[in-house]
Amino acid sequence: MFRRVTLLFVAIAMLASACGSGDDGEPGSITVYSGRSEELVAPLIAQFEAASGISVAVRYGDSAELAATILEEGDNSPADVFFAQDPASLGAVALGGYFVKLDDSLLDRVPAGFSASDGRWIGVSGRARVVVYDTGKIDPAALPSTEDGFTDPQWDGRLAVAPTNGSFLAFVAAKILIDGEDATLAWLKAIAANSSLTYPKNSVIVAAVDDGQVDAGLVNHYYLFRRQDEVGETIAANHFMTGGGAGSLVMPAGAGILGSSKNATAADAFISFLLDGAAQSYFANETFEYPLAADVAANSALPPLSSLNPPQFDLSRLAETLDRATDLVAEAGLL
């Protein structure tokens, strides 16, 4: 940890001379709307402030709610940067026309599929969809390579989902974009007909699988690592579905700069900091996410990002289908 913090200070000290004052000549300061929790990102923001001399005011909240706030505030938003948990929230702001295009020097640091196709937001860390499963009950060779395999009767009463959770709804939105509404609704109805168990969120599913209450569940990959960090060895393990469908989705958390920003130079420096090696290593080793900057390796406990075969589409489009995803989940009887 000491080495990572030291590297972090070195990296952002290099930004300080360029960003010591705002675009209007005042001392550097930015406002960040953060859909990422205070517990998770406050240490990084504090380190950025200390080394760069840029003051950061942070408004924490749910990513979707903050996106709605920005859309309501419009060109009068006090935010310089929107740092969001998910691409759907970023896409909503991008589709509203409130992000500026990021510099190519930033965009080139991340694989193109993890940023907006028009360059108006960039991913900084990634969360893969996985199947968490009970290793005492399931042979991993029997697990399907796509989500469609879970409609088989052999999974009756054995699969857990979190139908009200944002990451599950984003997965359903991705399935709509990939397979179409009819196929997605048919899949949801089959999952419901298979007596799938419903839980409120990913962490509860992981705990239920690890406690032997259910055989498997659809979650994001890092929840298992957080449980292992809390309780030690687990009987639960992750299975990555690499068939290229919605079950292979990797959802980036990311950031964009608002056109209303009064200090775009400092805002740009903040996003650059999130892509620097030390911050990316923080995401890899402290939050167990995939670092997205091309020169930073994932945690050694994870398969390489390049092996996951995520579906290829403009992730901003998740904003277009998220409401419809909620409708289909309800129509299928999972809510």
C-alpha cells in the first residue's frame, strides 16, 4: 500500500504545475458529482487534492439520480466532472449533449469499447458479469458459456437473480440491444418459470451461495472478492461466461467533463489521474475491479480482461433501453 500511495503522489505531483489555477485564473477547484461511494473513492480524491493543489468539492449520490440532476440543471450545472458507477448513467448525460469531447490523449489510454463512441466519456475501471456458484455442488464444466443456458430445466430453483438491482437491469438492457426485445422477454420469462430465487442485491446473492442457500447466481465479479476479504476462504467461486452475449458484459465506471465546467483544465487533470498507474492499481487491488488503462494489469486472481469476450456495442446506448429493461423484468413476473 505504501508503494502504491507513493506512486500516486509522484504521478499527480506532475499535474500540479499545469493545473494550479482555474481557467478563469482563480485557484484551481472543481466540483465532482460522484455516483461512486464516498467510502470507495474519497481516499483517491483526497490524495489528488493534496498533491495537485486542486480543491475538489464532491456531491455523492446514486449515479442514475445524479445523471437526472445534471439533465435538470442543464447548462447551469455546477458540476465539472460526472464520475459515475455505470455506462447507462454516463450515456444519459452524453445523449443529453452535456459532455464535451475528451482529448484523444486521454481516450487512447483505454480500449475503445470501454468509452463512448463519440469520446464524451471514458471508462476508468470495469466490472464483469459472472456466475457465482457453490463449488461443493456444481462442476464448473457444467456451467453454461452464456446466460441462455440457465433456461434449461436442470437449473429449476437453483439460480438467484437480483431483478431490482441496477447491474442486473443494465445486463437486461444490454441483452435487449444484442438479442432484441422479444428474445429478452422470452429469456426473462424462462428464468421466472424456472423458479429462480430473487434477492435485493449482488452481495446478498454471493452470501447466499457461499452459505449453501442457493447453487448459483448472476452477479458482478468483484462481490466475491469483497466477501473473501471479509470472511476469508469461501466455497463460492466465479465463473466467467465468455460466449459473447449479455452475460459476458463488462460495465465500466467512468467519467466525463461537463460543458458547463469553469475549470476544464483541472477537470481533465482529474480524469487523467484516474487513469494513472497508481490509481488504476488501487482499483485492481483495493476494489477488485478491472483497471482499464492499457498499461496496468488486473489483479492476479482475475482472468485477463482480453479473455472475457465482452459484447461490442456503444455502451452509451444502455441509457436508451434501461427503462424498457425494467418494464420487461416486470412483465416477466420477476418483480
